Amino acid sequence: MNILNTPFNTAPFSKIKDEHFLPAFKKAITKAKSEIDLIINNPDEPTFKNTIEALEFSGEELGRISSIFFNLNSAETNDTIQNIAQKVSPLLSEFSNDITLNEDLFKRVKAVYSVKDGLNLNTEQQTLLDKKYKSFSRNGANLAEDKKKQLRDIDKKLSKLKLKFGENVLAETNNYELLITNEEDLAGLPDGAKEAAKQLAESKEKDGWLITLDYPSYIPFMTYADNRELRKELAIAAGAKAFKGDKFDNQDHVLQIAKLRFKRAQLLGYKTHAHFVLEERMAKTPETVETFLNDLLEKARPAAEREFQTLQHFANELDGIDCLEKWDSAYYSEKLKHKLFDLDDEKLKPYFKLENVINGVFIIAERLYGLKFEEINNIDKYHNDVLTYKVTNSKGELISIFYADFFPRPGKRNGAWMTSYKSQSIKNSINDRPHISIVCNFTKPTKTKPSLLTFNEITTLFHEFGHALHGMLANTTYPSLSGTSVFWDFVELPSQVLENWCYEKEALELFATHYETGEVIPMDLVNKIKESAAFHEGMQTLRQLSFGLLDMSWHGQDPSKINDVKAHELMAFENTKLYPDVAENCMSTSFSHIFQGGYSSGYYSYKWAEVLDADAFEFFKEEGIFSSVVAQKFKDNVLSQGGIEDPMILYKRFRGKAPQPEALLKRAGLIEK
């Protein structure tokens, strides 16, 4: 049903004004409550259909409004939207608790759950029933009234704290500018980066070259600028986000969030927040996660230390640097990489024009999964930069609407992510297709050059597009089990596995052509990309593990005695430390993944999913990277299945066996091939 009267039932961005959101939320919450009341007041005996299914499809309008609003709050925010978010988040938290703490509703759910073995449910129905029951039991339905009130209070506080955390990080990112007026200070910087910095300064009516903390500005400067003092200034500014003791400081927010999460977990009968979260993950327990991280650390640390010593020696030989600092890392790594492989991003970028890379990832999706992407201009966008596509299958049937938003701007948070404006589901025999979006922050075109991507930006695009395929190819009945609604340590498999195609000759030849000459990327460059793939993999692994261990240190123990964010962080980083600490910097205060996003007790999942993706790609390589047989297996058993079954069952069905870590360790160069 087209409730919005727009093409493909898409979000009507042009008709939405900021002031519409709060009344729309209130109206949708009232409507959703009335839908819940209908379930509760149904005089018939509770059944799967009149209780579980009815609950699953309730609040559809509220879900659409929420997805539009919170996506805008990430990609195109402003002061008004941020103020509305502060008002709306407690309302949504309260509404969520009104459902999960509603005794009458829980009685009906419990009644169905108690006879589940005799209901003859299919696999997806069984999963939905289990999930609905757990959504109550894991969120306080069995608590006494006074404890329920405590839970409500905690959830309200957490929703506001997490929002404020994110707002502070965005403000800190936007507030910093490094204006360079002496061109000599730009020595080493590629022409494209210099032109972009000049253009940015001009857009703000300033003379000189402007460098910001947005990645397309920050990364080239840290990688190529010869001026060590300016690299230091920029690195300290980036690392000091929300750690300056001013109005944007997040130290207290970090402590409050960690302590409230612990208190909430204890209230629900769990030892820690990590125990609560991981019950619904492949890993199951914090002990499993810590063992996993520490086992990898044991294998990666010797390689990381060797790489670090080599880099230190190289910097000393080249420039007499006695002590490598964090602001030297990207700069000397790039120079060493160039020396070892005669390869750098400036050699590669001319072959990676954004439009060609987008086209390439579309061709790969067509070769693997039979998808076609057609750019369309008859649907609303929230910003002119956004590209919109209709996605169809080989029969011409609609598979998805796809939004792509690639460039940084002031109202957009840093990083890259995939999201959804509308989930896929099947209702009344109609397969309602999803609206999927990817949001990135890539190098913008300049007056003389198109957007030319670094190799890291290419893998980022493929990564987010892998998530998008998971959303687009969803084919489940229930929206809460659709697409990326899977265990968090499984969600990174489709994204990370697609990154592998970036390193393969067959795939690169589809899109890596010189933006001026049209020449296909030379084979020697392709070989060098593959040879350099494991460059500094030990150090990179150590860095990822440090983030996972920091996450577990905040959430896998009682944080009530932690009063100093920085001191706690230093302890968590002790076994992964390579560079000297920078007193002005703190990771936790801008670690949005775990303090604002959904990765609390889940950051390990990137590494966990790497084991899966390396093992899965081995299967593709065995049969050919464009094997239609393996692709069909991956589509049928992983991409289309969402969360309808335990992910290990789905993975084994695809692969024919459990994942083996050897493929990852070989790929990373941590064990012999």
C-alpha cells in the first residue's frame, strides 16, 4: 500500500519541514499505541496471528518517520533537527518501554510462547516468536513495578546521553579549521588535495588553504604533508575531539553511559552490559570475545612490532626521526609502501574516478546476483548530492530503491554507513521492497578534477555496498528479521566479503580506467595492489583489536569505580600500544560506534566477521570470483535470509562447513601461506 502517494512509496523529502517532525512523531506514537490496544483488547484467545504477527506489523508509520528523521540527523542535520532529536528520543524510549513493560501484552505473548511446540510454525515464525518473547523478557517484562520504573528512567537518560555524545562529536569535527596561508607549508601534498583545500577556503571566503577534520581533507594531509608540526597539530585536534573540558566535552557522557548500561544489565539479571548484549550474538559470552581478541592479539603482536620497528628505522634513516609519533604513522607508512612496492594513492587515483567505481560495483552486483541499477530522477532527495537508483532483477522486477550520498558537508557526520528508509517485508501476499541508502565522505570533485578515490575509499564504497546488497536482496516475511536485522557479529560478513573484489584483476578491469585516457589499469599496478594488500596488516590488526578491547573494558566489567576516562583507556590499550601516548588525546570521547551507534560490546564483530569473510571468499576463489553457483548459494543462504535463523546455520549451509580462521591469518600474512 502506498501510504505516502509518492513514486515507489519513497520518502517525500521536499514536502517535509523540520517543524513537521515533532507533531508527526506524537501522532504516530498515538496511532501505534492504539494498534497495541487492539491486540491487548482482542477478546479471542492469543494466537500467533492475532498477537505475534499483529505486534510485528504495528507501528509501521512510526517506523517510517523514525527512519527518515534519524537518517537526516546523521546525514543532513542542523540545530533544529538536533533539538527535536533531544525531545523525540525520550518519547520513543518511553513508547518502547510502554510496549515491553506492558503486562497485559506480555501475558498474550507469553501465552503463545508457552504453547509454541504445538503451533506447527515454520522456521521464520519460530524465530519471530522467540525474538518477540525475548524482547519482553530481556527488557524488563518480568521485573517488579519499582524495577520497571528504574528501567524506564535509565532508558530515557541513555537515549538523551547518546544523542548528546554524537552532537558533541559532530560539533567538534565542524568547529576545527586549519587555515594555511604559506604555500610552503603544503609541501608534499598532492595537487588534487591542494586544490580541494583552496576550494574549501574560497567557499568560506578565506584566503589560503583550509584543512578540516573531515576525512577527505584530514587523511591526505596526514599522509603526504611534509610539515611535521602541522601534522602534529592536526592529529592532536582530531584525537582531542570532545576531550577539552569545554561545553562539547564527552568525558562525563562516557562515564554516565557506561555506568547506566551496567546498572540496566544488573537490573535485568545480567552480570554486565556485555553479558546482556552478547546473549544475542554469535559469540554468546564476553569470555568468548575476550579469548577471540587475545588469541588474535598473540598472533598479530609480533608482526605488528616487527612492522613498527621497520617503520621506525625507515623514518630515522630518511629524516632522523628518533621517536615515531602518531602523526608520523600515515606519512612514513605511505613513503615506505612507495619504496617497497613503488605504489601510492597518487599513482592509483587517476584510475578510480568515483563514477567509474560506482558503475564497477553495479556491474559486479549484476554479474554475481543479476541486479540492474538505473539512475532515476523522479523521487525526492534530501540533498542535491544524493544519487537515486531503481534496482531490478533480470526479469525487470523491482528489487529496491537505492540512495547514494558520497561527499562531506557540515550537517553530515564523518565516516561511512549503510542504512534503510524502508524495510522489506511480505504482507497480504505483497512483497514490499526496501529503500536502502549508503552514506560516505569521499574526496569531492574540484574545478579541474573529478572525484578521484583513494584505494581506501574504494574498499569503503565496496564495504557499504556489501551492506546495501544485504538490505536490497532481503526476502523475508517479517520486517524485524529482514535484511541487516541479524546478529551484530554476522552483519559485517556481506560488507567485508565484497571488499575482496577490490583486489582481483577480473574485477578491477571492469572499472579501473584512467579518467583522462580511458586506459585500463596496468597489470603491474594490479599486482602491486595485491602484493601490498597485507602491508602493515599486523599494525592494522593490533589497532582494530585495541578498539575491541577498549569496548569490552567499558562494557564487560563493573565500570562504577571508573572516574578517569583517559586513565581507564590507557589501561585498556596497554597490550596493544605501539606509539607514545598523546596527553591531549582520548579515543573514548569520540568513539561513536560504541557510545552512540549500535556497537557497544560489539566492536569485536569487525574482526569476527573477517574470519567469516576470508573463509567465504576462499570458496569464491576456488570456483572463480564470479561463480554463479557460489554467488547463488551466498544469495540464497546469507543475503536474502536476514535473521530468520541462527547465522552459523546459515553460514554452514552456504559454505558446507564451519568457518576456519586460517584463511584470515594467511591473507593477513600472520601465518605462512
